[in-house]
Amino acid sequence: MKRRHVLTAVAALASGATTVAVLGNKKQKNAGHKPSGAKSALGAPALSKNRRQLRLVTSWPKDFPGLGVMPNRLSDYIKTMTDGRIDIKVYAAGELVGATEVFDSVSTGAADMYHSAEYYWQGKAKAFSFFTAVPLGLTATEMIGWMEFGGGQQLWDELSAKFNIKGFHAGNTGHQMGGWFKKEINSLEDFKGLKMRMPGMGGEVIRRLGGAAVKLSGGEIYQALQSGAIDATEWVGPWNDYAFGFYREAPYYYGPGFHEPGPALSLGINLDVWESFSASDQAIINAACHKANDISIGEYTHENAKALITLKEKHNIEPRLFPKDVWDKIGKISHEVVAEIGNSDPQSKRIYDSYVKARDSYRTWTEISDGRYITARQAALSE
């Protein structure tokens, strides 16, 4: 079946969901919310009798592999599923607003939607990190379980509504790598004084290991490695890492990463815009986000494998594991860091408790299913 026919069929099913109460319910906005005058700075979204044009700002470079393509793909899905009634124009980072300004622009109504990562907003509310990734947290599939069946989406709705935003997961890079290092990591002592690019909670873990966590945008990393400003960096995984050429400056590649086991990317919609959609259009957007999320996980699995083979065969890069004493210490510190954030205020505590409950529950299954199967398959196919 052709792609357009598939998406149109999904849209037809979603349109029939108008009478389903859960899709029709709308989150109540803050009574005190008043969009700022920033809305007029970019102009109001265009409207016609049968067509609506919306503006989506992103935190990603234009056409960057994976991350930069996700919002364009999502826009295409929604346009196709609505037969062109909802037309979303995507702006790369810097075209309308900066990469870290997308949240505020959507919150105030200066833009209609953003595609980004929620942990970028931890300065506004620490618990936002739980809706992207936290150290030793949920994998990509476990995150779907928590969001859809463990109460995660409802908790996210409560948090983001305070900022006049409705969020959906609309992408995931899958498990990330531990990073590129100029020198081997043989023990905990090798982290002493190490300058590593790593943001968020992962950066705090690096600091407590004795290193220095440095915040850099993706475009600044290679030069920082080259100049000696940093000794190591994490970014995403083989696909995106290879595109930046980190292997040329830091040949020791460690994985898996402890800091982002299944980082989710988000579509954030201005709550006023979201509530202006019909129930059927809300269902279509929800379905499109689910499809974008699923496709991205498959795409990253496929492309990371290809890139890793290239790194190994053409550039003699052989991924390494962190030593056991390093992993043990990382585990202890990660638990402390995540718990501190989770207990920082009542709302964060409710989100943290729900997240940890889901993680501990899913471990009983994923460790004996995915974990042991992959280990067993590796042993069987290596003979």
C-alpha cells in the first residue's frame, strides 16, 4: 500500500474518534496565563476556509541527519493525514529563534509548535528531564510504556500546562553511546580533571566523578576537541557522531552511555493552538506523533549500525566498555543525582515516584527478555 494511502487511512480512523471522550477532553489552562505580545513579532498563523498554516521551530540544524529530519517528516504526516488542511512550516534552529529559545516562543504564542528535547527546560522545572532521559533511566520502549500506560503522559500534561504547552513524544534516538575520549578510561582515576562535553544530569555525574562537565552546542564540539578545550565528548550515537568526525580527534569510543538510555524528542504545541483543534484533528496529530516516534527508533537502529560498521572497517574504531569499577560508581552517583532532582519539589516528587515505579517494574521483564536474549544471541552467533 502506498504511503499516502496508509496515512489517509489512519487519518480516517482518527476522524472517527470524535466521540471518544478521552480524545475530546482538553486540559484546562492556567487561569492566570496571558500570552505576551511576542505573538505579533512573528505574525499570526495564516488561516483560510479549509487550510491552516502553523509555524514549528526546532532546536536542530537544518536537514541534520535524524534530528533535523524528524520535524519535517512529522509535518508531512500531518499534512497528508488532514488532506492539506493543517500545513506546518518547519524552521530550523536560528531561522526564527535560537535552538534554546523554542520553548518560550511557543509558550507565549510567538510560534505554534516546537520540536526539541524536554531536558533543555530543566531550568524552568527540574522534572522536565524525566520526559527526555535521565541517567540509568528508561529505554526507548520502556519510555513508551510509561507514557502510554504508566501515567507519564498525564504527569507531563500537568507540568507543561503551567507553561501553556501540550507535549507529545515525536522521536527517539534510541540508546546513546558513552562518548569519545582522547585517552583510554582504565579506572575512576582517569576521570579526575577530565573536561567532557556532557549536559544535564549526566554532566553532574561527570562532576561528581572528579571531572569538569562542559556545555557546548553540537556545532562547537569538534573545534573544542581539536583545540584541547575538552578531552572528551558525548553526542548521540554512531550515525550522528560519525557525521561530525569526532573519531579524528578522540579515537577511544565508549559505550553504552549511562546518561541517555532512550532519549525522547518532543513536539510541544501552544496550548491555545492545541485546544483550537477539533477532537478529530487532535487525534490525527497524536497518531502522527506516534508514527514519527516509531519510525525514528527504527531509523536510528538501522543508521547507527551502518555508521558503526563504517567506523570499525574504515577507521579502525573498536567500541569499548567502561571498566566495572567505573560502572559501579556511575550507578551509585546516578541514583543520587536523579533522586535529588526527583525530591526537589512536590510535583517533581510525583513524577519521580511514577518514573522509578515504572523503571523498576519494567526491569523484571526487559532484563530477562531483551537483556538476556541479546547476550545469548551474541554468544550463540559468535561460536
